[in-house]
Amino acid sequence: MKIAWFCIPAHGHTNPTLALVKAMTEAGHTVYYFSFARFREKLERAGAHFIGCDGYDFEMEDKENADRVGKDMAFATELLVSSTLALHDMVGQKVQEIQPDLIVSDSVAYWGKLTAMRYGIPYVSSTTTFAFNRYSSAYMKHGVGELFRMLCAMPKIQRQIKRLQEKGYPVKSILEIVQNDNETNTIVYTSQYYQPCAETFSGHYCFIGPSIRPVEQPMEKTADKTVYLSLGTVVRNETFYCNCIEALRETDYQVIVSLGESAERLKKEWQEFLDNLPEHIQVFDTVDQMAVLSIADVFITHCGMNSASEGLYFEVPLLLCPQTPEQEAVAKRTEELGAGIWLHTSQKDTILEAVRQLSKQPAYKQSAQNIARSFRESGGVEKAKQFLETIRLQNAPL
């Protein structure tokens, strides 16, 4: 089977797919992965044929654009259409050369879905967040103001849809592109237990649990309790970071802090602050997150789906500090299942009290263990591989 796979330029959307790509190529299938140069090495290590999407005026690579997407529906649609049309000729040529049996695309790499629609190729959505429908979307707060802005934006959105229609994409509305229905074959990298409103999704949804890589660089546990602080690759809330560190300054916990891609800038801005930390607080540019989580007792997290899933996989209760609506959905579900505390303030006393509760009250650990068990029992990449192979057989010519 030949698969054309599309993803956005983001580690959090690419990394969960690597184990499945590897399983597919090891089973004899061929995966052509449309991605970006900084992901080439890891994709080729997984056995994929890399096809670069760099250099096509691909506007979704711009961080400022990406940050604006969640706030402005008209702009998001324009960006989606412009990105799709920027890749239009190259993708069309490659698809005609490859003649794929199946297209798999990240749930927000909409150009993959549009390509499947254009050429009538069987399609599978790869969802590295929760799956969203009209029921589970309630976990993301959408107020009256946002609805009003979306309605006002509809004429602009329809103009963008017309641009796609003029290029041969058989699409009538933005919902056809951005929303999967119960007939859309979808791989979801979580368990049915952790997925909100799981009972409302059809058998076309394959819940396989998170993709967890092995520990590569073991981390030593140096105290009875270990607290891990990471707010993702890009720090959005610097005051909160500092308040967490200050809240834990006088404790006897082992505290491990990862600054991510913001490390160089933050170290300059915080030089004096970082130079005066006690020995039990260690600050790193990056860490082997699996290694740290394997010894952690509390994980202070921004609630990115991958990070939260990794923490829960290692049975670590979470201090939930979401920064976006999608992350708020993760926070809400985790708190609902009893495996974390959603922190609605950045006050030091509140942070410290929440960390103490999570580390001392067994119920949080037990709830994290329940979620971890559901992850391990979900079937993983072998289940996803069989799912893709079955779709291929169902769509094979007679």
C-alpha cells in the first residue's frame, strides 16, 4: 500500500505519528510524508520518503500567523486556503506520480483532506488532540462574542471557499474542511476513557492511545518528591514560570525545570534570578521528558495533549495550567477524571498548596493510574496499522 501523509510544521503533531509510520513501513507499506525540512531526519528514520513543503510561501510556518488562527476565523480560512494553494501544483504533481492508495493527514493539515477530496482518494484523519464533534466541543468554551465574530466573517470565508472551487476542490463550506463527521475514518492518539464524550463517536474512530517513546537519558531522583515544570517548547506565560519557581524555592522537593525553545532568551532576561536558585531547583534548556516523568510525582504542565498524555502515561498527577482553548479542554477532562488540579491563578501560595495536594493525596495518583491503564489497553500502533490496512482492503478495486 502507498500512503501520502500530510502534517503541519509542528513537533506536537508530527511526533505522535512516527511510531505508526515506522510500523507501516516495517510491514512493507510505503509512506510518502509531506512535511518540512526540520522534521526530515526523524521522518526518514521512521522509514518514510520525505517530500519537502518548504519554499512554497507556506504561511502557516509563521508563528504570528499560527497564534492568530485560533482567534480569527476569517483569517484562519484565508491562511488555510492560501497554504493549500501554495502547495497545489507540487502536491498535485507528486500525487499523480505516487498514485497513493490512501491519504492520511493531520486533522489541521487541511490541504491533505482537500487533496483527497480533489482526487477521490480514500482519506484518514490523524488527530493528535482530542477528537471534536458537537458534543466534545463543549469542552472548548465558545462565547457569544466569538459566534458573532464568526457570523460577521462568513462572507469573507465564502470568498476563500470560492478560491478553492476555482482550483477544482469540490468543497461547499468551511465545515466540510475543518470538521470530521462520524463517517470520516480517524485515528485518535488517546484512549476512549480519556476522550470526552467518547460514546458519541462511531466505529470509524480508532482510539489507539498516545505514542510514547522510550527513556533515552535516565534522570536521577534526588529527593522524596520530584516536581517537573514545563510549559511547552515556547513559554507564553513567563510570570507564571517565575512564580512556580519561587513557590517551590523553600521546599525540599527536587524541582526540574525545562525552558524549551525560549531558553536562550529567558536565560538572558532571568540571569540574576537563575544564578540565585537553591541547589534543589535545576533549570535546563531541554530534558528527556520521558526520563523526568518516570521519576516525577507532580507535573506542572501547559496541558498540550502530548505532554499531558505523557505525564499521565507515567501515572503522574498534573497541575493544569492551560494557555489555549484546546489546552483548556485537556485540563477540563483531566480534572474531571480526578488526575489533576486546574490552576486558575498564578499566586505562589496557591501553586504550592496545589503541588502539595497532588503529591500527598493518593486519589490523584490513583486517577492518573486509571488513565495510564486505559492508554496501555488501547491497542497502540498495531491497532492503527490494522485499521489502515482494513480501509485499504475496503477500498481496493474489485
